[in-house]
Amino acid sequence: MQKRDNVIRRRLRASYATSVISISLVLYMLGLVGLLLLNTKKLSDYVKENVGFSVFLNDDIKEVEIFGLQKLLDSRHYVKETAYITKEQAVRDFQKEWGEDFEDFLGFNPLPASIDVKLYAPYANPDSIAVIEKDIMTYTGVRDVVYQKDLIYKVNNNVRKISLSILAFSFLLFLIALTLINNTIRLSVYAKRFIIRTMQLVGAQHPIIRRPFLNMSFYHGSLAALIAIGLLIATMIIAERQLEGLFSLKDYRISIILFSMVLIIGIILTWISTLLAVNRYLSMTTDDLYS
């Protein structure tokens, strides 16, 4: 008898472990999409703020006037940052990119000095840049404002499409996660259906029968969520190292929101799924339990 009880306990522990691991992996997958979804705006802003324009300057403009113009641009609420490119630096950049030294061939440097401007994300769109261009062209010493209109349009259009796609994919994955967790819980409760019937036969009321299952579901949901959060933290650390210098995931506000969502979803989904599964077996007849 004791040997049989030990076998049952081992099987129950294995069942619990399988259930927790399965739920934690589903929550981890859901957490990855949540991380991507919460960082969608941050990612789109990062892309937009790296697309700017160049303000080409007249050849006769003095350096003190250039720094004054740069300071004026920096003071504008739509400007994130500026960088002054001298005529000499423009030549070096051209040679580095194209591998040609046209200065020796022409005998002079035709490239003008310029100020590269990067905008804040809300202003990095064709309509706003067109208005900004007209404003900058009124400044003294400005020859031209050059930017790739097609590129800016494509960036904004693609960011919008990607954001909608991520949102739709997140909703689909949530439904899949809901189904997987529900099926995992149903299988777990199915293995204990005869325990439920035995408790009914000895006269236990339904709330009393449900209580241990719901308490266990709360514990399993919390444990699975904590495992998923641990996996998410490890993933974020690895991703942070890979994206070092490009993009940062160190946003504690977003992290707290994400981890709270994973914990709440883990507890609520397992609790509701357990409640529905237990209620299903409470309403079954003895014959149905064997079918």
C-alpha cells in the first residue's frame, strides 16, 4: 500500500511539474510579445529619430554665424540634436563612402558646409518636415534644406504597418495562450476526476471540493508566472548586450508593467480554467467519467 501511495505521489508531482512548466513556457512566449508590444512606440521613435535632414550653408557664411545658427536650431522644440559638418569633413565622408577623391580632379572642394538635424519622433513625418523646411529656409546663410522625402514617407508608412501587425499578432497569440493554458489545466484536472467523484460520494459540498483545486491553481499560476518572468529577465539581459549602443531595454516602468501583466494573467487564467474544469467534472455522472 505504501509503495502504491509513493507511486501516486510521484505521478502527481510529475503532473504538477509538467503543468507548471507548460504554463510558464506559454506565459514566457506571451511575455515576449508583450515586451515587443510595449516597446513598439520606443522602437518606432528610435527609427524615426535617426532619419533627419541636412541644412546646406552658403560658402561665405562665417563660422561664428554657423555656431549661432546651430544654437538657434538646437533651441527649437522639434529638434533632438544637430551636428556641424565642415567642408573638409564633408570631403572625408564622401571619400570614405564612395572611395573617390574628386578634390584632386577638380582642384577645389565643391561640397558646402552643413548642419545635420535630427528631429523628435512626432515631427519626423513629411508634413511636419515640409513646414520646418520653410521655416529654416528663412534663416540667414542657409542655401538649401535636403532630405529624402521618399525615405521618410516609407519609414512612417512601414512603422504604422508594423505596429498594426504586432498588435494583431499579439491578440492572436493571446488567444492561443488562453487555449493552451486551458487545455493544460483541463488535462491536469482530468487526471483527478475520480478524486472529485470520491469527494462527492462522501458528501462534500461543491465549494469545499473546488477549494483545494483553486488554491493549487493559484500557487501553480504564481509559480509559472515567476518562472516566465525569470526567463524574460534573462532574455532582456542577453538582448541588451546584443543591442548595446543601438537600443536600450532598460525601462523599469515598462518592465514593471510587463512583469505585472504576466503574473496577473498567469494567476487569472489558471484560476478560471481550473474553475471551469472542476465544475465540468462536478456535473458529470459516474458513467461519463469513464468515457
